[in-house]
Amino acid sequence: MKESALYAKIVEWSEEDQCYVGSSPGLVYGGCHGTDEIAVFEELCHIVEETVALYRVDGKPLPPPTSGRDYANKMQNVA
């Protein structure tokens, strides 16, 4: 498993920006955006992989993982 898989990747539509916005809370502050949802997700995955690599090169510890917390099922119970 890649270390980048330890981090949740979220792509959502922004009414304000009229585009898809990708983010990885806890790891990437900022993210990417665009009009194609799949392209935004692919770019976000690349950004997360690069960010993990930069942490390793700089010798910094990675932030706590955010994946594996079953967010999708927890959100269903809220709706």
C-alpha cells in the first residue's frame, strides 16, 4: 500500500466557484480545482503523493492518517 492511501481525498462541487474542488484534510491545505471531477481527483492523488514524498525528503513525520475512518457510512447516518 502506498503511504498516500493513508489520507482521505475529497472532491466536491463548489457552487460558489462553479467547479469541483479537491482536498485532503489534515495533509494538504489548499488543493486543486477544475470542471472535470475525475481529472480533479487524479490531480489530487498526484498532489497527495508529492506531499508525502516531500515530508519524507524533509525528514518530517507525516500527519496522522485520515483514511480508514469510514466517513462515507458515518455521513449516511447524518443525512
